[in-house]
Amino acid sequence: MYPYYPPPVPPTPQSLEDELAALEDYKKELEDEKASIEQEISDVEARIKELKAMLERSRGKQPGT
């Protein structure tokens, strides 16, 4: 995995409207990143389940078990 670097802090907006827009944009970016991470976790969990099933099957086929 690559090291995680937090996103750069955006400059402080000049008006309340600018700050609101910046925060809404940032929230959207975080939500997109969260969805991506949740999908990656789901993929990893599925692979773990698959590997465990393969291990169980291979152990069941070994002589003397």
C-alpha cells in the first residue's frame, strides 16, 4: 500500500458563502473517499472468505484428516 497523505488544507475562504461552498465540496470529497474505502473493505472481506473456503477444502482433501 502507498502511504496515506492527508489532503492539503484549502486556504481560508474570504466570505461565509465561500466557506460554506468549500466545506460542502470537501464533504463531498470525503463521502466519495468513504465510499471507495467501503468498497475496498468489501472486496477484501470477500477475498478473505474465498481464501478461507479454499483452505478448508484443501485441508479436507489431505490424507489423514
